[in-house]
Amino acid sequence: MFDGVAFATDPLRAVWSEEDGLFWRPLDAAGAAAGDTVRLGARCGGGLATTTSDGSTWLACARRPDDDKDVAGVLSIERRDGSGEVVQRTLVRPVGRDAAGVSMVASGGGVRVAWHDGVPGAWRVWWVQVDVDAEGPIDPVMVSAPRHAAGAPSLLAMEDDEVLVVWAETWLDAGFPHGRIQSWRGRSTAETIQEIDVQWPTPTLVRHDDETVMFFRDHRRPWRRTSVYAVRLDAHDRTHGEPVRVGRANTEHGPRPLECGDHLWVGSPRTWDTEVLVGINVLGDDLQKRVPEQQVYQWGAHFAVTDLNCSEGSVLSLVGERGESTRPEVALRVLKLHCD
């Protein structure tokens, strides 16, 4: 099965983590393979993120602990050259057995990274800045509240070299999940920007028309199943208007939004009968659908993870399967979509 998939750019590559390790493969503008697969290291079971800065490809890989081999969990933040060789590596802790998400953005030639540590009994979100050619240990900053269980974070680069971080904190209220989505700018205290009623809201940020849009999962009436919602944030990182329902998103993985052309695109894994497909929606300025949901579907398949990339005016969708007892072989696919 695939732990995570991501696109790396300049040049375009598919990056993925599976049981056998972390890999990448060059792609052309249409998403076809354009070179050999290269193994980069051990698997990223706790999360995977990529970004590009000053011609270098950065990878953030959360590796869960392996008690059988007495190996501790660690977040590996790596800068690699075009051949995949490591130019710089920074190791940061904590990473626990339940780690479930990494986000990274380029900043000042280096990167800023937030991750879900997954330490049993104390799920937290941490943040760290790594500069180019940084040496020695770096102390991370815990940004989530210590008394609540935090989920996977999302980062977005803002003006004046600021970075906006969002994540969810949840708890049980009368036996049902309840919580809040928090935001943090690096120098301020965390603020609540949205209440939710699902365990894994997985908020994700994207820029569109010089504004910030947040996608998140929630369980709201009258819908029977968890859906993905979109809402704009104002200059103070507060929601602007009511969240708009985009479509179903009732798996453990959250939405992957992208600005491409004049539209917002969002891919969300969801169920259909016993299968898991990826629903891809195209939104206008009002966050309403421009066309019916497009679906990456195959009978018997479970497309559990996805990423999107804008390539020459079209959108590439990278999807990875989750293995099942009835379908042990899994596939990684790239599809090209275009919206006039």
C-alpha cells in the first residue's frame, strides 16, 4: 500500500512512499514516465511533503519508530539535487507510532515544516524552520494545545515571509467527536477559526485570487456522511462567509486543493460501495462547482491517497492504491485533466 504520494516540481516528478521505501520518478508535462524510478530511502509511514526552493528539491519524511529494530521515530528534512543525492539533511523529533501528516513550504531559501507527531496519548503539532546549510540540532516548537488531540497540519506561505499554519484539535462531547480548527502565524497565539464535528477534519490551505481558501472535512446535517467544505479566510485568518459543501470525503485522508488557471481544484478520496475513489471537483470564485465531480475510479480498487499538480494549463492527478486481501497488488497512476 502507499503511505503517501506527492508531486515535486522543477523538474516534475512523482514521489511516493510504500512498504519498500521512498521513491521518485521523472514525469513529462502530460504525466507520463520520463525516466527511471529512484529509491531515496526508507518509507515515510507518518507523512510525506515536498517543495522546491532555489533549484533544490526538499523532502520532509516522517518515519515512525520500529520497536522490533529498536529504531526511534524521526522527521527527516532533506535537500536533494537533481539525481536524488542528499545535499543537506536535518533530523527532528518527536515522531510516534501514530504520526499522520507533514506539511512544508519554501521560505527564505530554506523551508518551514509542520507535522503531526503521533505520540500515543499525546498527539501534537510541531513546527520547525530549517535554513539552507543549517548544521546541528534544531529545537522544534509545539503549536497545538497540550490538552487536546491534534491532527495533521497544513502550511501556506504568506506575505512578508510569514507562514500560516492550521490544524484541528478534537475531543469527545457526549460520546461524539467535536473540535476546532486552529490557526497560527508564527509570532502570535493560536486562534480558533472553525468548529467541527468529525475526528479528522484535516484542514488544508490554498491561495486563490490573492485570498486564502481553507478546505476541511466535517459531518453536518442534512448530509449522512462526512463531506469536504471550502471557506475563504480574511486578512485576520477568520472565516469569511459560510462554508460551501464541495462533495463527499468520508475516508481518513483529507482534501488536496490546487489553484490552476482561473479555477480551484480539489481532490478528495471517498467511498463508493466497497471501493475508494478520488473525487475531483472544479470550483469557481464563489466556491461552487463548475462541472459535475470527476472521478478516478476502478472496480475493486481503493485509491486512498492523492495529490494534484498544475502542468501547462492542465491538472495532473497522482493516485495511489491501498492494498486489500482481495486485491494485494497496488498501482500508482497519473491522470491528466483539463477544464476550459
